[in-house]
Amino acid sequence: MRKHYPRKRLNPASALLLLLTWMLLAGCSVTKTVPEDDALFTGFTVKVDDTKDSSKRGPQMETELGATVRPEPNASILGLRPKLAIYNAFYTEKEKGLKHWIMTKLGEPPVLVSQVDTGSISQIMSNRLHNRGYFNNTVGSTTEVKDKKATISWTAHIKDPYRLRNIKYTLSDSLEVHQAIKQARSKSLLKSGDPYDLSVMTDERIRIDSTLKGKGYYYFSPDLLIYSVDTTVGNRQADVLLRIKNATAAQALQPYKMDDIFIFANYSLGDSLAVSDTIDYKGYHYIPNENYVRARHLLDGVFLEHDSLYTRQDHLLTIRRLAGLAAYKFVNIDYEPDTTGEGKLDAFVYLTPALKKSLRAEARMVSKSNNFAGPGLTVSFRNRNAFKGSEVLNVEFTGSFESQVGGRGTGTAPEGVEDTVNTNLTSYELGVQTTLAIPRIVSPFNLRNLRTEFVPQTRIGLGFNFLSRSGFYQLNSYNATYGYTWRPKETLTFDATPINLQYVRLTNTTIAFDTLLANNQYLRRSFENQFIIGGIYQMTYSTQMRKDRTSNVFNRITLDMSGNVVSGFQSLIGKPKPTEEEPRVLYKDRFAQYVMLDNDFRHYLNLGEESQLVARLATGVGYSYGNSTTMPYVKQFSVGGPNSVRAFRARSVGPGTYNVPDSVAFSFFDQVGDIRIESNLEYRFPIAGFFKGAVFVDAGNIWMLRETGKDGGKFEAKDFLGELAVGTGAGLRVDIEFFVIRLDLGIPVRVPYLPKGDRFVLNEFNGSFSGDYGMVLNIAIGYPF
């Protein structure tokens, strides 16, 4: 069992490193490179005196006016200015060399108060207030300099804003466009009694234009609408008149219908637009032929129809739907007035093909502080138009090798303790996975085409995986899937896999592993040869694509079931009820019967342009019944590793307070469970350029639903909070937008397998990677969540 040994305090080398870091950030004078006759611009305040404003929008206006201050002061973290400190520490007048590179790339020059044009900024603030209805406002500023550091204070004085009284639209004639505008007035953004607000008036013009675009007015635009505002009516009120410009061209006042629709299915820049090879298919002119993508598959994404009214909605829906096809990289639609009919448009859809086939190889070599090291290789082939319907065929070959050397933490057992661990535990894995994504719903039923901008998909998968755990066993896994993915709207995604087949076969077990299985019936049941036959259903709600929001959420619910259909069929044909000794079989092997529910919730709170606070709660439970007494090993939960509780190595936590014997501490398979509760809190912030930082706290554990012979492993609702493993740490991320390399340094805070009262270990942190409770370095690709 893992013993509780005395732990080291912070060693002198670590203390010296921390001291030097602090001296770099805080010891250097931030005004070192500031000219004698200038000062460092360290901050500003904006105060809006709204004592005479009944709308009490002062705090809102302070935020808006503060955003106009340019340039901004040097970035600071906890009162320190690390980028300015780097600039000062490595300052050089040379224009090349290492110091110049560090100074310019990682550092930031001082922002001087002389660079702040307070007069211009005050005028901009005054204009902003004017646009919000505060026509009579005054804005002034004062500058205070102390020790070559300057702060600026802006003060704005406002009174009650002007408010809208009468709102009128010019509807005096019988033009059809005026009738369309009249019908849209019920949803007007302009309300009597609201403060005058230029941004709202601008949005109203855009709203009306959008409404008209949905009624065939292709040539209309917001600029054709003009406001007349009368502020002389008294009592701080304004009358507003919205009308169409007198000089508006006749074509902008006329609705249009679609006439001929030409689809150039294999277009490239510079192509001749000759239509001699046109194929007419269901009223569309398909050019040049079907040698690339067949018309019947492409038209599922075209929502423009002959003789229908032009609408912006159909235009955007067609572009987004066609752009979602893997066979194309560019989509564009042009319109021209039809020469043979008044009020009609011809549409020209130009589709530029993407690179059809690609081959990608990815090699990796990872060395981790948790004593795992090994290379990996992934080779994938992709065809983006496999069967002339924009189907994506992907074949991926993977191979990896990992070796773990040493004991539980340092590689050497403590003095007086026998080292019984396998000191050269290796694992290698080989696999091939083939997937076919068809951009439409393929089913026995005739389903209507979904009117959504997101391409529905039918997914077919087939794969094989071979896993070898040296000194223990080999595991063969075969899988086949058939499912659908569709997004009825931007924030909601459904994923249904009604056919999910998997066969797991254990081979070449060693005497040591057989002995473990013989002594642990639960573990033996988990590793039995068995079929997994069922379905997986998933629903995802996410607002992460809305970048303008301060708060975004992500929630994914997964329901995984197996064995019910097969068990029901065998009951119908009179098979005896299964028992633990004689379960029901399929081709001589047991089939798994279980239900599993998993939920992954995340909340993203944007605290600045690049700073973000992310909270995550992942919970799951799996229950085996009927033909199974345990969940299949491949379906059980585990905790620890680079995307979990990062202060603990993968699969090293739980179940519950179970203390793993040293003899099997690194046997890969014993620390899994039926229940998972995991929570993470991470603050992400910019450092310099594409370098990002993070600090985090993770907590979690797994438990069993039934007694399995593992002391402390069963879930007890009254005890689970005290049994959570807790870790903290900091991370560095190299984020170059399309690729992220992540290094997270985890430090254990609470270890659940220790006796009560001894589980908190942070106060005995030794500042090294050695020992049972030393730091853990996780190297990974992408963000953890």
C-alpha cells in the first residue's frame, strides 16, 4: 500500500528561482526608459456626473467613454507590468541580437503620457455623449504626475437626455415598398419616451433593410433611409421622421423574383462562363457536367427556386449550406437583372473545388514527468469527394509506444520498503479507423430536406485497434458504427448513433495478470471477451461561437446503451434468464448490457479581450444489469491526466479512497469506476504574443456502484466531497490560432487515499518532480476544455 512518508519543504534552489523571478518583475524600475521630460502613463479614470440625469446611465456611459482612451497603459498583472519589465531589463539601442529580439518580441515599450491627446479624446467622449442624447454636455480632464508616473482623470457633466416624442415614417404614396415598411413598424426599435440614441436609429435602418430583403427588394440598402430630427419641440424632446431618399433609383423600390439559376459546379477563377455544356436538372442549369459532384446531391444545399421571391434568407442559407460541403472551398452567388422579364433576377452560383485528396503524417515524441515516455505516429488519408456527392472518406492509421520506468514517483522505493513494482512497464498500440461522412441523411425513410444552414451528415465507421500491455495482456477491439448528425440551429447539435457495435477480445494474458483476475472477480468481469451492441445518443448546446458575449456556455449530454435489443430478442425466443455463471451469449461470447449517462458542462466568462475564466463540471454514471454484472472496461470512467485532474497522472485516482497496492500501482487498468465527478476552474490570460498563461484548480474522483473488494471504492453520498482529489498549478500555452501546444504543471493539494486528517499535502510541497506528491508536467495539444 502507498505509505505516508515525511515530505520536503521548499528547497533553496527553488526559493532562489522564485526570488530572481520576483526581482525581474518588480525590482526593475518601470520608468527606467522614460525620457526625462516625460512620464509613464499608468492609468486613467472616467467619471460621469449623472446627478441631473433621470435615466441614471452614468455607469454605462463611463464604461463606453473609457473604451475611447488611446493608447492604453502598459498591461499589468497583480500590480506588476511584466512586459514593460522585460523591455526595461533587456533594453538595448542595437537593432539586432538576442537582447533586441527579447525586448521587441516579449517586451513592451513604455506608454508615455505625451502620447495621450487629452483634447482629442475629450472631444470624442463629448461626441459619444451627444450620440446618446446628451446634446448639452461638457467633458474635461486633469493630469497628475508623481515620480515620473502619470494618471489622467476625465470628468463628464450631463443632464437629462433628449427623448423621442413622435416617430413617423413617410407613407404618403402608394408605392409597394412603403406598404412593406408599414407592415414592419410593429417591431420598430424606436419607442416614444426612449432616450435619443444614434446607434438604435442606425440599427432600425438595418432592421428595415433586412425586412425588405426578405420581401424581394434586392437593390435596397440602409443608406437609402434618412432621418430628420426636430429638437426644437421643447422639454428636451425630439420628433423623428424616417423616410426614403428622394433620389432613390427605381430598381431599389421594386421587389424581384428569381428566374434562371445557373450552378457552376467546378468553377475556378478565370474560367470562361460559356454555358454550352449545361445540364438542366429540376429547373436548374447545371454547368458543366456531373463529373465532380452530382446535381441531385448538390441541390440539397440550394434554396433559391425559380419564380420564387428573392430573399436574403434564402441567399445566405444557400451560401452557408454549400460552404459546408467538404468538396468546395469557396462559394459565391451573383445576381443580374433578367433581360427578358421585368422584376426578375438571374442567379449565378460559383463553386470552387477544394483539394480533393490529402495525406497527412504526424509524428510525436513525448516525455512526461510522470515517468511515461514514447513516440507516436498518425498517418491519415482523406478524400473530400469520394463518391461524387461531397462525401468525406477518412482512413487513419495510428501507432504509439509508451514506456514507464521507475516506481510510483521517483523510480526508487523509500528506504526500508521492498520495491515490488514493474520497473520497465511498456505499452504499444496499433489501430486503423475508416470513417465515411455523407453530407445528407441516408435512411430507409423519405425525410424532407432540413432548412438549416448546417449540413446534416450520415456517418459510417469501421475500425480495429490492438493494444499490448507488456507483462500483462493484449487486447483486440473491433468497432462498426452508423449514425447521424444534424444542427437545427446554431447553438444546438444532435448526434444519434443507433448502430454501435464493438467486440473486445482479451488475448495472451500472463500468469501475473491471470492471478490478478482470479483474485478480483469484478476486474475479471470487466475484461471478459464481449460484444457491445447498442446505440449512443448525444445532444450538445453551445453559445461559444458568439464571440461578442461576455458569458458563454457549453453542455453535452450523452446516453449510451447496450444489450437491450439483443436481450429482448433472446427473451422472445425463449432463452433462459441470464445468471452470473451462465450469461446469455452471442457467438459464444457474452454481450454487455448497461446504460450510461454522462454530462459535460462548461462556462466561459470573458474578463477582457484575451482573459477568460472557465469553469467545468463533468459527471457520469454507468449501470450494468441483466446480462452484465460490471461495466465493460472500455466504458468505465477514470480520472487524472492532462485533460482531467492535472496534478495526478492518468488513471491514478480512485476509486474513492482505495489505496492501490504497490505491486500493481502502474498496471494501467485497476483504477476505473462506474461514477465520475470532476470539476475544473481555470483562469486564462495573455503573456506576450502567442504565449498564453493559465492558473487552475482541479478536483475529481471515481467510485464504484457496487462492492468490488476495493476498500473505500464504493460511492457514499455523504462522503464524496471529502474523497475528491484536488490539484492546482499553472500552465503555458503556445497558441498560434490553428495549433496549441500546452504545458501544464500540476501540484497535488489533496490526496484521497491518505488517512483522514492527512489528505492535504500542499503545505509539504517540496518544489520538485520527485516523491509521491511532487509536481506533474503534462504536455498536450489543444486546450483541456
